[in-house]
Amino acid sequence: MDANKVDMYVMTNGKFFEGYRLPQIRERLLSIDESRWPSIQMAQLKDPTISLILSLFVGYLGIDRFYVGDVGLGILKLVTCGGFGIWVIVDWFLIMGTTKEKNLEKLHQIL
């Protein structure tokens, strides 16, 4: 894989992943063949900032968890009104990291 393409991808999409994982992602992308590149570029990654905004405003309904892809947790949060308010506050601190981990899982599935 062309190093310039990979570096551009990492710079453009770095906000979707944890910072300490970027060197690992770069090395993994360098080792793949060119035929997988279009599917990597077309991957729909979730924005951690959007998930935080959703968590702040409608987190008690579980919308943030639905956005990230945790449907079961979203339903549980919806039924319990955000874990009686406690889970909502905890997710304000955790949802961005969760979103970045889900993005990494999606990238690994494509690779």
C-alpha cells in the first residue's frame, strides 16, 4: 500500500480513533493489498463529538447508545430513563471512547 495514501487516511480520520492506536492502524493499513482500499475509504465511521452531543441532550433516552451501535444498551437505557440518571452522567465521560473503540472494531472487520 502507498504510504502517502495511508498517511492521508490517518490524518483525515484520526479523530475517529484513540490517539495511541493510530500507529497500529497505520502499520496495519500499510500491510494490506490495494484491492481493499475502496472499502476502507467507504467505511461509515461514527463521530465521537456527535455521540457526546447526543449523550448530553438525549442520553436519558439511550439515543447515544443507538448511534454507536449498542442497541441492547440503548433499549436498557431507554427503559430505565438512563439508569435513573446515573448512567447518563457516566456516559458523558465514556461515550467518546466507546465510539472510538466501535470505529476501530469496524475497521478491523474490513481489514
